Amino acid sequence: MKKVLGIVFSNMHEHTVSELTANRCMGSIPVGGRYRLIDFALSSMVNSGMEKVGVITKSNYQSLMDHLGNGREWDLSRKNGGLVILPPFGSGESGMYRGRVEAFAGIMRYIKSTGCQYVLSADCDTMANIDYRRFRDAHIESGADITVMYKKMSILEGGGKDQCTFVTDDDGFVREMFINPEAPGAQNVYLNIMIADRELLEHAVSAAYSRSQFSFEKDVLQAGVGSYKIHAYEFDGYVARFNSMRSYYQANMAFLQPEVREALFPMGRPIYTKVRDEAPVRYGLKNKVSNSMLADGCLIEGEVENSILFRGVTVSKGAKVKNCVLMQGTQVGEGSNLDYVITDKDVTVKDNRMIMGFETYPVYIAKGSAV
């Protein structure tokens, strides 16, 4: 895996969850009480033995840089290789990229400098724990130019928001590719994860970029069916994908299921994140907590049921929190009642407030708001 360079796109698909990405990039979206979405991509790469990872940024990446630091938590703080942040305008020729092709073109000098034989890229709209060694081995064994990862699943509700599907032959090679399809039932859904030989990727990106083509999916993969040998690799583990507030809410609530936790956090393949030294959860004398995940630094004096609470959340006396996702620093006042609510960071819910949503339409409260 030392010959494989990892590239993580931290800003792709942000328009699908615009409420959460107004002040942060896709990779910085908090999930599961103490993690960010980028943690799953980075941890999968590190657990697979990859030592060189570049993170492509575009905008709103201040919180991402604060979270990643020098990469120490992922064992990517190294003299040679390690974690590299790749902002826009990284060279005289690059700028604010308009698509994946232009993003690749802007960092091609970095890709060449690593000397890696293969390039593996992933986005942050997918939450999974993946062994990329099996993915690399399948790519080499197939003799393909490019190998793409897919999951047999239904297309996310809301139509085709940045979604691609494949039709493969008996040998697993892609024969047709569809972008933003509307098809019922289980499909071969592209997980926006691919591996390619570095020299072939350089050629494909250069050819598309010279024609002012910016979409890698449309102008390289879809257009390349027939000219490139594109192999499809099926991932058979647990996957959560994000294309709406509803999918974000459902992915967080899935952490309450033991089988999901076992799939995301298997023995030997932990998910790393930035460590914050805070006090454990403090429970008041008359608190009541059931079927919930609470991060460190919380203060619980009221009732919490079927909820995910991030670091430093306070639930005051007489307050009831049910079926909620409360991000870091949320304060729930005395006597308030929350049901099917998502609060962003540093939200204050004042005393005796009642906020109700529904499972299919959770109420979202923006960062720093006071209700």
C-alpha cells in the first residue's frame, strides 16, 4: 500500500446538504457524537497501510484544518509523505476548481512528486469502514485501467443528486454508466471511490482538461466506457450516504443499532478522530437516559431518549430530548421538549420551549442560533 496515494475530496456534494455546509465543508460535518465525515475516509486509508494522503479543499475549510492539524491522530504526521492539505490556488495555473477533472489537474504536480504507482480517491459523502487493500488487489488482478467501487443498494431518495450507477458484464467490467438516473430497486450505485494507475490518470485528466471538460464521472468514466478497461468492485459492508438532511439524520440514528456500530468500528480497524481532553459525562440526580450515545463533556439533568449528543451538550432539569441529534455545545433549557430535532453547534434552546419535527422531516436549527 506504500505505492498507493490517497486523495480525499473534502468539498464534493455540498449542495446536497447545504444547511450543514453553510459554515463548513462536507468533510467537516459532525457525525456520530464525536467524529467528522472525513475521519472515515482517512481512517480507512491509514488502516489499509497508506502513508501518503492529500486532502483537496475548496472553501469553508478552516474548521477542517483545525480538525486535521498535522495529521497526528491518524499517524500521518511524517517527515516523508503523511498528510498534505491541498487548497485551491496551490499553483499559478490552478484556481477554484469547477469539477473533479480540474481539481486533479490542479494537484497533478503533487501527484507526480509522490512517486506512487496508484492513486485512490474518495469523497466524504460516504460513511463506511473499508479495507482498501482488498480494493487494490482486485484492481491489480483484473488488469483494469480504473477500478470503481459500488454498493448494491437503492438510489437515495430525492432523485439523482450526484449519483451514478453501473451495468457490468459477467467479468465485472463496466459496460454502461448512468449519471443521476431515476431507477427503482437495487442498483450498482457508485460510492465515489476509485483507484487508477497514476500515469493513466495523468493522461485521462490531461486529455479531458485540454477539452475544457470538468466532470470526471461524465467526461472520463462515462465517456471512457469502451476505451478504458473500467472494473467494478462491489463493497459488501455497511454504507451510509448523505444527500439530504433526512439521510444525515438517519445515518446518525443508525449509530444506536449494535450491528451498525460493529460494522463501522470492527476490531483492528478503528476510526480515528481529533482527541479532546474533556471530563466524562455528568449525570444529575433525577436524570433519565435510555438508548442514546453521549460524548464527553455533557451535563444531563433532564431526560434523553433515542438521541445522539455531541461533546459539551447540556440538558437542564425538566427538559426532555427524544429522537434528536444535538451537536457540540447545544444548551437545552429547563422544561423544554425536543423531538426529532437536529441542532448545529452552539445552539441555545431557552426554557420551556417545545420543538417538534418528524422522522421524515427533522427540524434543523442553524449554528449559533437561540430559540
